[in-house]
Amino acid sequence: MRKFKFGVDTFIWSEVFEEKDLWVISKADELGFKVIDFAVAHPDTFPVEKVKAELAKTGLTPVTTTTLGFDTNPISPDPEVRAAAVRHMKLMVDVSKEIGATITGGVNYAGWGYLTKKMKTKQEWAWSVACMREVAEYALETYPELKICVEPCNRFETHFINTALEGVEYCKAVGTPNMGVHLDCFHMSHEEQNFTDPVRLCGKKYLGYVHVNENQRGIPGTGMVNFHEFFNALEDIDYDGYCVIESFDPNFEELAGNCAIWRRFADTGEELAVKGLANLERIADEVDARREPGPGLQLAD
């Protein structure tokens, strides 16, 4: 039987989570999700105390994710920009600690959308690893329960970490025990051979977090992602973490523009999430049913 839990990202309702968006916490709980992923754009202004108060009224487990930008880019040639990236990520550790999130993920190893039109270089790798190691060591000192997960993204959004293999190698290069990989089925559909090998490559040691997004960013379960294969692989490695739907309200012009979402897959982000949850729960149940031996099946010890 599966051990992972389904969740939802705050991007469903809010482009930049602020105090005015606190209501989405109870909404996520009401809709039947078990996990809520706070997409934190500005950790320095994130309403920590009020989020904690709202979370306490629910049974939700919190996760944090973030996206670094051109001014917080760990692979920038500018040392001041790299230092800003470290400050941002240390604040993410602090926010995670305050709200009780034991996972922080996202594009936290390079500026999202920063493309050199070349392969990553040894110098970029060294810069990013050094930045992340400083953050990871800070987390070990201040919040050792936290796992920092790097999200491989498709080649059109970063040239730095595109595959699970690169994610695992990056974690090994950082060298601290609190590093992990954050797989996203949308990016996997661009960069991986299948939905099984990356899971097994990460294994239980490195797979820290999962976004269950469809290949076209529509309703999960309506596209080309083989969630049957993916969930089966998650169970094979005994993954007991979170599988979160990350999508966007089609009315968010800036976010939709950055992600090149020009079609409406649902009238609202909430509709997409609710229908996606129903599909994913059905698929996970089907996977479990196939994995469980029937009543007449004889098995050897």
C-alpha cells in the first residue's frame, strides 16, 4: 500500500503568497488535500506567524518551495548576486523551521530562466555547490530536520540541472546528508527516458519530494504522463513523502507568461487541482490493487 500523500501548491490560488491569501490554507484542507506547498517568492516578507496559526486549524502538512531569480542566482559571475542567493535560501530554512516544514524544494540551485545558451560549466557547478553547501550546513546547525531538495527542470528553463541523474550528482557534490532531489513529472516528460528509472536512480536516499504535474501542465491524469508507472516505482522504493499538484490559475498573467501557458485546461486552478486529485487517487488505488495478491494466490515464504 502506498505511503505517500497528495497535496496542492498555493500557486493554484495565489501568484505571490501574502497575508491576503491565508484563506487558501483552510480551502486546501476542505478540498481533501493532506499537504500544502507554500510557493515562497519573498521569504523576508512571508507571513510566518499567521500561516502557523491557520495551519494549526487544519490537518495539513506544510512544505516550502522557492524559485531563485536573476538577482539571486547561485551561478552568476557576480559574487554579490551569489551572496544574495545564499541569503534567500537561508531565509527559506528559517521560514521552513517556523512553520514546521521538513521539506524545501524548487529551483534553488540557479536563477530560474537564466540561460547562457551553452552547457553548464565547471565554474558554474563550483559556484552553485559552494552556495548550496553553505545553506545546507546552516540548515544542519539550525534545523537538522529539514531536507533541501533540488528540482531538475527542462532545458528551456535552466541549463544547469535537467535530469534526476544530475540532481543526485549535485547532492553528492554538496556532500551533506540533508540534500535530496525534487522530481516533477512535467519536467521529467521533457528530459527523462521514462517515469521509472529516475525514481529508482534517486531511491529512498535521495528522492525527497515530488510534483505530480501533467506533461502539458493540465489536469493530472489527462495527458501523457504515465502515473501508473510512476506510482508503481514510488512504491517500489517505499517512498513515503508527498506528491503535490502544482499548477496555476489561468488568470495569472505574469506566471502564465513565464511558463508559456497559453491554453486553459480548466476554468480555474482550483478546478484543475480538484479534478487532478480525483484522477490521481483513482490511479494510485489501481496501482495498489494490482500490487496486492488476490485471495486465491499462494505465495512462498
